[in-house]
Amino acid sequence: MAPEYLACLEEHPSDPSPATLLRLADALGTRLVELRGGDQDLPPGQGHALLYPA
């Protein structure tokens, strides 16, 4: 992806194609859901909730 195009995506309202977003997520070593901010409201970590929290 050209640096100029990436700067345009960051600085201006845009609607890149799903293929573009997948390539960008792959290049950044992340998942598409994380790139799009879909995990913002989730707490960090991969653990399970306790049965009997203290």
C-alpha cells in the first residue's frame, strides 16, 4: 500500500474496500476487528470470568 494512500485514509473520511482493510491489517500484524476498533469496549486479556468473583 502506498504511503500516500495510507495517509489519505488516516486524514480524510473514507470507505476503503474490505480487501484493502484486510491487507492493511495483515501488514500491521493485527486482525480486522482490531483495526476497525471493534474490540474497544472489551477488557484486555483472553481469560474467562470467575464463577465466584471476590
